[in-house]
Amino acid sequence: MLDKSAFLDLLLGTPEGKVVRGHPLGREVHTTDHAEVGVACALRVMGQSGVLAQRDAERMIGRIVEAPFTTHLARELLVSAVARRDLRLGDAVLC
């Protein structure tokens, strides 16, 4: 399961993102719909604040839509996540 920070690092090409890029080779990558929205929001803010060029932020948001990931609705994961008492709810949704 790819979480928001790893997803953002992957798109930004940070050193951590390069590690993420090499990891899922040959494997199906899963993410949640709210992780995709969270990453898009972060990119939008980065574009609006000048941390990224607006055009680059928009291009990366487009890559989210094109990413070959299996996306799960967060609500579909809630019941099993609540049962994971050893983790915070947000972390359990990503497990």
C-alpha cells in the first residue's frame, strides 16, 4: 500500500522517491482514494506557493490519474482498519 508521503516523494523525484520507484517493480501497487486526493492537494499548494512551477504541479497531478495503481475507496478499508487496534486508524487503513 503506497501512502501519501511515499506517493508525493515518488512524483517529486526525491531521494526517498527514488527508493520507492525501485521497490514496486513486478508488483501490483495499491493506494487509497484519499491518498491520491491528499497528494494532489499538496502538489496544488506547492504550485500555488511557488515551491513548484504551476505547470509542473499540474503535470504531476495528471500523473496521479495515469498511475497504474489499484485504488481502493477508503471507506471499504475502514472495518478492517478499526479492527487493527495495534495501529492508529489512519495507519491501519494503509496496511
